[in-house]
Amino acid sequence: MQQRKPKLPRLLPLKRFDYKLVQERFEGLLINVDRDLQRRTDQAERARNFPASRCLTLLDVMVRFAINSYHAALYLMAETPEDPARRKGYSLIIAPVNRQLLDLLFSLVYMLDDFPFRSLSYQRAGWREVVEEYHKFKSEFSREREWKPYFASGKHVIDFYGELFGISERERRNPALIPYWKHPFELKNEKTPSRPFLRWLDRWLYGDTSAQAHLSFGGLLSIAPILVAELVGGQSQEVVEEYMIHQYRFHQFSRTGLIVLAILTEINRHCRLGNDEQVAYLWKMLVEHVPEGRDMFKARYETMVSLESVTRS
């Protein structure tokens, strides 16, 4: 007896979001925050305020990483100009990108509760990682002549940042005295004012994003229909190609935009950069068109950003 395939439910048509509503404002905010931080860093260095310069430089590196990730995701998601080499299935790579951005947001939000102290702890932990990698390679390749320039430049980097981050002589001899920076799963349980938001972030955005990035079976299972649609064929393939892939692409790229906007919002507010109008406009649009945007805004940003005076002009 032949087994009948289950009848697929009737699907409602997808709503289209015109990204032009936010794209120009998003680009402007990215440029402004980056330039503002560079200007503040230059001012701090001229005033020989090196602790402030250290903090501002770290924030700008974070912003520039977010900018690079946003532009890479935007390129992959773009529908114009048409490019046959830009396949819709390439959107599966966006979840790991979002995982990186979420890691950055977790650390940033936690640090901003006590930024001068915690940012230094973050950088000192990074110094330890650099030293450990340096010694790993040196123990293996120290006799190889072509590696000598690498070890010379690596030693210079270690010494320079060791002084900048206040690494003691005792810590230089034993880098293990410096604690590693905590992962998001640990940061969300730290006793800090931002803990409720970090727990919300872990529950609603980080869990499934991390599963896809690490390819646990649950994560792989969630994207399997996209990968095997052409093998299954029939109505199932039609549902994937005309419905599921578009829904997935919107979900992942809207997350990219939300996380990047959250990073920019945190830094704009902390440093008082004055980009409040652009920030508010973008939150207004994402709250209206992205369900996760509404929830994320309520979880933290409605106390930072006023949407009342936002106009669409």
C-alpha cells in the first residue's frame, strides 16, 4: 500500500519590506558614529588622556567590525543589481555572522555598566590570548627562519600592549594570572544592571543563532529544508523556494540590522555622540516592521530612545 504524502497547509502571502525606508539613514549613522569616535579619540590623544583614548579606540574597532559585517550581509541579501552568482541559499551564512555580532553586543552591554574597568579587563584577557598563541607557534616553529619576522613583530605587539594595558611583570611571566573574558552564557548571569537584558538576549536571539552557527543537530535541522529542497522536489520545493527562503532571509538580515543598531545605540548614548534623531528613526522603522525589533526595543531601548518626535521625512 502506497503511503500518501501529507497535504501542506495553505500559506498566507508574505509581506514585502522596502529596505529603502531605512538604508540611507542606516548608512549615515554608521558613518557618523565611526567618524565621531575617531574625532573623540584624536582629541583624547592630543590631551594625552590615554585611558580615554584606549576606551574610545576599543569602541571604534567594535563599530568598524559591525560596519563590515553589516555591509557583507547587505551584499549577500541584495536583490539589485541582479547577480546570478548571488544565490539565495548563501543567506545561510548570515547566522554565524549574527552570532559574532551578538557576542560583541553581549560584551559591550556588560562592559558599559562599568566601562573603564571592564573594558580594561576585556583587553587584558585579549592580551593573554595573544601571548598564548604566540608561545604556541614559537614552541613549534622557533627554528624555522621564515618565522623569525613573525616572532619579532609578535614580541613588539605583546610588549606594546602589555604596557598599555598595565600588565605587571608577574603577569608577563605567568599570563594565566589574567582571567579569560567570559562568554555570553556566563555574562548573562553576572550581577550587573544589564543582566535582565542579557538574559532576554540569550533566550530570544542568541540560542537559535548559536545553534545554527555551531551546527548542532537542532541548528542543522532548522535549515535542512533549504538545503534539500531540490532533492525533495514537488510542492515541498515550491514552498521552500517561494516562501521559506524569503522568510529566512528577512529574519536573518533583520537580525543583523537590529544587532548593529543596538551596538550603535549603546555607543551613541554612552559617548553622547548626538546621533539621537537617526537612531530614533531607525528604531521606529524596525519596531513597526520587525516583530523582534519591537520586542528588543521594549527589552532595553525604549528607556534610551524617544520615538515620539520621529518623522518619516
